[in-house]
Amino acid sequence: MKGTIGSVTFGDEFDARQRTTASAATEDRICNFRGTQRPPMSEKRPKMTSDCWSLCYCGGSRKSKLKKKEVKSLLGLGGLYKKKKKSMEKRSHIECASEKDLSLVMDAGTMNSSTGKTQSRCPLQEQLLQRRNSRENLDRFIPNRSAMDFDYAHYMLTEGRKGKENPAVSSPSREAYRKHLAETFNMNRTRILAFKNKPPTPVDSIPHEFAAVHQSKPTKPRRYIPQTSERTLDAPDLVDDYYLNLLDWGSSNVLSIALGNTVYLWDATDGATSELFTIDDENGPVTSVKWAPDGRHIAIGLNNSDVQLWDSTANRQLRTLRGCHLSRVGSLDWNNHILTTGGLDGKIINNDVRVRAHIVDTYRGHHQEVCGLKWSASGQQLASGGNDNLLHIWDRSTASSNSATTQWLYRLEDHRAAVKALAWCPFQGNLLASGGGGGDKCIKFWNTHTGACLNSVDTGSQVCSLLWNKNERELLSSHGFTQNQLTLWKYPSMVKIAELTGHTSRVLFMSQSPDGCTVASAAGDETLRFWNVFGTPEVAKPAPKANPEPFAHLNRIR
């Protein structure tokens, strides 16, 4: 076995001249490696065998038996002797040489390999070397500067942690806005360094001149909601009573309001105000008003248990419905030609205004005053709320004039106060919203097909009235103490969109314009305010004209 260090060559057999010179030079290197000084020439040095030279300098594969004690005494590197000796390739492992000798050996090995015959390599090994040299398969994570966002990284390292370390107290709406802003600007990332290149820019498969045809429908801009009322009217002598219903907006765009013993009409088209009629003090005051679906006839409930029907166009009384209730009639609602009345006696009566014997159905279930009545859009279900904290769902098909056989469809007892505010959802026929009084303060949503409560939201104040937006999935509620505000909710998340303030007393009544955009509210502060809360109505596109049938003007031959 042979090995080369510098210009000195060592082999298995040494002559006398080479051994003397090489021993001194090699001992210097070994001593420098161990951090000791070589003993002077005069001292007697231990004799180094060829086996030791082979082990220390060549790391060869010679399978000769070594003297363990000689290696320990000469080099002090007993750990170099291994119990199991392995065969190693030439120039692959050099264990006891200085950095200078190591470089010389590597240089010599490179020169020898370049001048000699090229050795054949295994294909698998070549593939591994290529993969290790490639930039995409390194074993270290080196950030790619071209794919990093340094502005975002600076923000995260400086400003981004301030909000986490010192969280500020904010409202739910502000927190929701902050989350939406973070999603919009992609601020939910947690990594600062980028280890991969940016994805390539997608190539448009469709030419730009044809791309407009395939574009999706543009998103709607966010609607502006004015925070103040657009108009305010005086409403003197408005009765401040939670259980009455004194405001309604008809389909002919005329608003009716009861002030004391008098019913007034306000035309929203030109702003003209007129007096419909005044009741005497013995029978008054007026306790409820409700327009018929035609927008011309109006029903008026009185404190003496009578219900009067009036023609607003001719300004004359048509008839009086008597014998329905024992005391005041505080709630009314129409279902085509059926007028439903609810009274202080807890009874609910359906009246067919076309016939002389007008009482056709009677519902019994409430023990106290009925203060809320609403028919569904289909006319098949009636919701009633009372001062006994009960909410009933009635099915018209099971109603009967015999009170003993009439039974409610569902009795809902979840509210803890009077239930006056009722509103059927315009985009889901079996969804009903109800609001509780001062002891409950909740808005609840019901599936009237199953009687299940879908959700309940604590509003923090008395719920006086509810209105659905006809154009969007929104719900408007009016409240009492402490803020006396109107609150607009997003359904079904029930996130507050806006809060409208201006009334100084509880907002008892609300009604919606025929186009569904303007809301009128009346409060105990004797003011009537108009709010543009639901936005401007969308202009419906005209339907395309159908192709006329040929010879349509001629009579058909039968």
C-alpha cells in the first residue's frame, strides 16, 4: 500500500535513508497536530513501524495486525484503532493530517484523477449528485427575496404585534370590520419569509376582446344609509301605549295615523294632510288602524270594542262591526276580504266584511290582551302575540266558528315578556320574527312548519316593532329605553349594520312604504319620522315582447 504527503512517498517497505528523514518530518506534523513539541534529536525516540505509518497517514485497507500499545504510545490516539476494520477506498478518509496536508492530498488526488482514466460511475449516484446540486432540492431553507413582500414583513415585525400585545376594547361591528379588512388585503398571513418562487402569471386562454362576454356579474356597491331622518312631522296627542297599533302605510302610498280621537291621512306623493274622522270621547280613543289590500278601505278599532270600515276616497263610513269583543280592539290585520281582530279580552276573530253575519272564525288561546296580529303572505297561517308572553301560530284550515273545536297549531312560550312585534319573512314563507317587551328584549326566529326556534338575539332593550327589507336580507327593529333607536340587522348573521337615533322616547310603531324603501316611525315623543333606511328601489327591466301569433286578429275557426 502506498500514500503520498507532499513530496515524500511512504510504502510498505522503507529503506534506511528514507526512514530517518521521513520520521523526523512526520513527527513534526504529528506533534503540531497534537499541540506538543517534538523531542530533540539527542533523545531516544521510539521506533515507528510500517504498520503505524500505514494507519496514521494513509488510512489504508491493509489487513495487518497492529500493535495497539505502539499506536497509543506514539500518537496518543487510541480511538483511531477500531475493533472492526473496514475496507475504505483510496483517498476517501484521511484521519490524522493537518489542513495543509489535507489540501495537498486532495490536490494530488484531483490531478491523478484528471490525468488517469475516467472511472465509471453508477447512474443512480449521478442522479443523486445532480439533484443535490440543483437549486430546487437543497436541504437548507433559503428564503427567496424575489417572492417576499418586504412592506408586509416590516409591518408584521413592527406594527403587527402592537394590536396583539395591547388589544383595544372595540364593538362587535368594529371587530367584524377589522376581520373583513384583513381578509380583503390578505393580512391573515403568518409567514414572512418565502421559500418558493411566485407562481407564473396565468396565460389568458380567451382573447381580451372576448373576455368581457365571460365576466361574472359585478358586485353591488355598499349601500349608503343616512343616519338622520329625511323628514320629521309633529304627531300631537299620540297615545304612548305599547299594546296599541296606531300607524299604517297603505298600498296607495297614503299613511294613516291615529292621534287621540282623530285619524289623519298623509299622502306621501304630494305631502298633503287630511282628516278622515273624529270619534267622540265616549267611544274613543282610536286604538288601531289597518289599510285593506286595495289601499282604499281602512279598518279602525275603537276603545269601545267596535270596528269601523271607511272609504278613504269618498271619505265616508261603510259599516260598523259589533259584537266581536268585550273591550278595546288593539290589533288588526287583513287577509283578502277577511278582517282579523284581536282584543283586550284575549279573543281573535275573523270577520268576513262582505256578509251581514261577519263573524266566521274564532281563535281562543291567549289569556290577556292580544297586541300583535300578522297573516303570512300565503294567507294560510296567522301569528298572534299577547301580553301573556305567548306566541301562537294558527292554521286557517283548522279554524272554526265553534270556539270549542278551534286549536292552535303551535304555542310558543320562549318569550319572557309581551309579544307585540311580529314580521313574516318576504323571501322565506315559513320564517317568522318576533320581538319581546322590556322583560325579554329578544328577537326570535321561528320555523312555523315545525315550531322550532331557529335563533334568538338579545337586543338590550324593549322590542316594539319589526320590519323586513323587501329587497335585501335585512331586518329593522325599533326599541325603547335606553337609546330609543332603530337598528338594522343583517340576516342571518344578525350583525348590526346601522343604528338610527333621533327619537327621544320609545319608538312604538313602524310602517313601510309600498316600494319598501322608506320607513315611518312614530314614538312617544309625539313625532313622526321618515327614514331612507332600505335604499332606493331597483328599476325592473321591461319584459321582452313575445312574438305575436300570426293571424291573431282573425277569429279562430272552431
